[in-house]
Amino acid sequence: MAEKITSLQVAERAGVSQSAVSRVFTPGASVSKKTEDKVRKAAAELGYRPNVLARAMVSGKSRIIGLVVAYLDNYFYPEALEILSNDLQERGYHVLVFMASQTAGNIDGVVEEILDYQVDGIVTASVAMSSDLSQRCAQAKVPVVHFNRFQDGDGVSFVTSDNFQGGRELAQFLVAGEHKKIAYIAGWEGASTQRDREAGFRAGLDEFGQKLFAREVGEFDVDHARAAAHAMFNVDANDRPDAVFVANDYMAFAVMDELRFGLDLKIPDDVSVVGFDDVPPAAWRAYDLTTMRQRANLMVAETVETLMAHIENPSSAKTRKISIAAPLIVRGSARLPKNWPPVKG
Amino acid sequence: MAEKITSLQVAERAGVSQSAVSRVFTPGASVSKKTEDKVRKAAAELGYRPNVLARAMVSGKSRIIGLVVAYLDNYFYPEALEILSNDLQERGYHVLVFMASQTAGNIDGVVEEILDYQVDGIVTASVAMSSDLSQRCAQAKVPVVHFNRFQDGDGVSFVTSDNFQGGRELAQFLVAGEHKKIAYIAGWEGASTQRDREAGFRAGLDEFGQKLFAREVGEFDVDHARAAAHAMFNVDANDRPDAVFVANDYMAFAVMDELRFGLDLKIPDDVSVVGFDDVPPAAWRAYDLTTMRQRANLMVAETVETLMAHIENPSSAKTRKISIAAPLIVRGSARLPKNWPPVKG
DNA sequence: ATGAAAGCGCTAACAA
DNA sequence: TTGTTAGCGCTTTCAT
């Protein structure tokens, strides 16, 4: 009943020094073939594996990345988490998950906890942290990347979709589709994604000679979104929008349900609906939602690259502020412009 | 620019010994109020926080729980993960995520990696591991709980829904609804959830005087499920099932889409559909799926309890094999039995 | 109640 | 290439 095999026990069995064992398990260390063989043999027999924590203590590298995430009910996040975890795993890192509710104090507390684990880096998914805390991370030399959140300031990196341009394109698309009463259902107003999407949407409408016909707030929450849809559409047919951009897909599904089943409207005949994210259910036939695709794989790849750059090069790596183009995914939930798709050239 | 504050620095500033500092941060250690105050003050000024890894080394408790999960696209898992992470966080533990694909070799490798982190426990979500590996965990004294997976053998704990009884109830419900041609679309046959649900379903049909009218395999995969539905229903009306139990909700959505949009069938008029899991989209009006609810919160609670029992009491804690009743959630995707709901008494 | 001292299992100089 | 030595930051006896 072997309990806990240490490098020392392996060393004894192999008849070498303990450091020899360490070197065998340290990529790029100098060991002779002969020693290596002896050590590997002894290690295999004993079932030895290096203790990552002990290694972390002395090397200062834990190979743990802390992930702060507020909720997993918007299916964009599970998707991102899966990709992130896989990407990091390939590089020998692992994700330590910290759930944090939206309130700022809580998040700061959670980040402190993360730091206690001596993580090599932190990814915050859709949560903001105080600049105070950002500084603590900076001085602890732990790189932070904000995923799907724009964050102002010097020392902070982030990766987002180009939410502004995404909103703008949606406006263009709806105007081209000859909608005349275009509305917006907002997400939680504290979120940069919400702000940027709305700003871009408004800018686009403006650019194409329209302005917002109606606006409600859905808070990135299903119940709020449903209520917002009800308030917006349960009115005289004349006062009813003929198109609505819902700030993310997750809310858009609730809105579509309310429109179709609550108010008996036809999509897209009576009203066009567009969303943002392109989470898997958007492609399900029951919704078939026209939306902007957040390219989770690219976003994660940039997040990981940024992290690695800082980890491998703590001093010289620059903070990155990355914005990734979101392609318009045209499906059936919004009336198409005439002559769609546009012919190139 | 403070870099890394150690207990020693705090001790010096507070004018006490390093062990005094340690004791202040060790619940239940004996320190005088006076020392504690001095230490806390110094710690606060320096921004000191104990290094969890160093603590883990000496105490042997990392307060990390390893989670192995194969995929996050069945939305039951993100839900469970969120609850698990929150539950553990409240007890001072955190979740280290390991993604593993379904193949056995891979999973064993992943579990080895987990062990390297000196985790205090392991949760496997819907993946099986070799009994070989189970033994390694046992001898490393790391408790393992299989979540949503039945596992045979002595040393292993698991928590599942009562999948057999769930399948049986679904059969009963469909028979009571006067369906005469009841079919089944299976999940991945390597999964105990699949096996138990099917066995229960067949047992139920048998019990109520019917047998399976048709069967296809969906592999817990959307594309397979869609193809299975097509193969099963794209036939003469007489040969077409009038009800189908799809082994989980995730596949059921694809099946419903195929039936409605691919084959122009009405649900539940032409065919009843029931699923298993009760993931959030099952409640969305567009699907409104009758299904068995997996009570994620209860399942997670039992998982955590089992883990804690073993961690706090390594020798005496017994392995637990827990099966949680899954209630039938009746919605609109299946024709109701006459006189529904049944009157009690 | 407190300090001194001994490690937890490992890596990283430094010599040899 | 290899062994020796010195810690990483902490908890935990053991004295006092």
C-alpha cells in the first residue's frame, strides 16, 4: 500500500541522488541516458509522479490559471470555458474556477482568494474588477485578461468581440431589410458588451437615417427580457416595432417565445428579431436566430496568447486590447433585405 | 512595490515570531488577543495573505477538488458545475477543471494529472475510469465521486438520478396517454445513464403491456439524434411511432426540430416527445418539453457531502451509492393521459 | 501563549 | 553529468 512516493524514494531505488530524479522530470535538464533509464524504471515501479505543488513552491510557477466567472446560464460561457480549459491543458496549465456574483465587493474578494493559490494568471469572464484589485494583481505580477469585457486603463488586457461594429452591422442589416420601427432590448447596463452593442446599434441607425423606435431593459436575464418584450409589443399595432435587436441570444430566445406564444406574433412576418452571441440554440430550427457570432475559439486563443506572453516574459510583454470581428450570421428570424445575399464586386 | 509578502515579514513588522503569524491565520489555534491584533494590523498594512500552496505542502490538504468533465454541450453540466463550484467555495474548496474526451486512456491520463496537483478529492462528471485508476486514487487516499454515472465495484462512490425508475415512469406516462407505438432514441451505449434509462423504459412498457415499437441510437449527439429521428419517422404513417422517448433533452430538441421542420409533424398531435434532464431550454416555450428532472442541486449536494465525509474522515467514511428520484415534469410535448393530472386519494 | 526548529517535496545554484 | 546544499512559505511539534 504505497502512500505517497517522493523523489527521494525513487532516488534511493534507482541508486542516484534526489536531484537526478528531479532533473529527469524537468524538461531540458541535463541527464545521461543511463541515469534517466534507471530513474524512469524506478519511478514506474513505484508509481512516482512529481508533486506539482512542491514544484510550484520553489519554482514560483503553479501552472494554474484562475478563472472568475459570474454565471454559466448564458451558454456562451460554457462554450468558452471548454475551449479555454482545453487550450490551457495542451500547454500544461489548468483552470481553477471561481464563481463570483456580479457585485463588485464579491469579485474583489474572489480575486484575493485566487491570488492565494499563487496562480500564474487570471481570466475574468464578463466581470469587472476594481482598479484597486487590478493593481494588486499587477504588483503580485499576476497577469489578468478580461474576457468579453472591455476595461479601461493602462495595465489591463482584454479580449472582446467588436461589439460596437457588431451593433452597427445589425442596424445596417435591419435598415436594409426595410424595417421602419426598430427597437432595442438592452442587457445589464453595467456591462461593456451591452454599452458597446447599443452604441454601435444607435450609431448604425443614425448613419442610415433612422433612430431607435423603442427601448427596454432586459438585464441579460430571461424574466426581465420577457417582461421587456411584453411591455414593448403588447400595444397598438401602429406603436409596435417591426424589428428588435436583443442584446444577447439568451434573452432573444425568451423574447421570441413571448412574441410568438404570448402575443401571437409571427417571426419574421410581424416582427424581426436579431441577437448577439450565436450560441448553439440560435442555430436550432425552433429559433433559427439571425445573430452576430462571437468567435469563442478566437477569443480564447487570444486570451491564452496574451496570458502566455506575460507569463513567459513578465517584464516586456505589453498589455493587449483585442477586439475580434463578429460576423453576421443570417438565419430566418429577421426579414431579409432585397437582393440578399449581396453580390460581391 | 511590495512583491510577495511572507509570514516572516509580517512577523517582523508585528514584532512577533513567524509561528505566531501562522497561528493567527489558523482557525482554532491559540493566540492571545494582543498578539492577534498586532499581527492582523501588520498583515493588513502589508497586504499579507497566506500562501495556500505552502500551506498545502505541509498540511497535506490543498483544498482543491479536481473535476473531470468530458463536454459542456449538454447543458446539464454547466448547471451542475456552477452549483458544485459554489457549494465547494462556501466550504473553502475550489474546483480545478480537467477536460477529458470520452476515450478511456485519455481519462486515465487526465486523472493522473489531477493527482499531481494533490487534490483533496475528485469528481468525475459523466466519465468512467478504469478500475486500475480507481485503485491509484484509493491508495493515494483521494476520494472519488462519480457524478451522473453509475459505477460498479466496492471502493467507488457515485451519485445519479434514479434513471431506471425515471425511464419506467416515462413509459407509464406514455402508455397512460394511450400511445400505441412507442419508440426510443438511445444515447451513447457506453453510458450508464443511457443503459438505465432504456432498461427502465423497457421494463415500464413491459409492465403495462407494451413493447418497444422502434429504436434508434442518437449517441447523445445532435447530428446523430437528428438522423435517428429522420430514419425513424420518415416512413409510412402506419409505421410511424406515435411517441418517442429521447434519452436526454439535448437530443430531444434536435429530434423535435427534425420532426416539426424536417418532416412537418405536429407535436404532440402527430407524435409525443419526452426527454430526460430538464435542462433550461426544456422549459422554453418553443420546446415545452415533458421530461424527467435531474435535480442538479441535490445531486451536487450529495456529491459534496460524500466528498467531505471522506476528506474529514479518511478511514471510516463509507463509499456511497446514491440515486436521487427524478420527478416527471409534464409540459406540452406529449399528449396527456385522460383525467390528467391524476387526483390523489 | 509563544518562540525555536524541523521539515513538507521539490528546484536551482554551486561544486566536483 | 552528477551530487551537495540551500531554501520556497508554511504548519506543527516541542520547549519554555
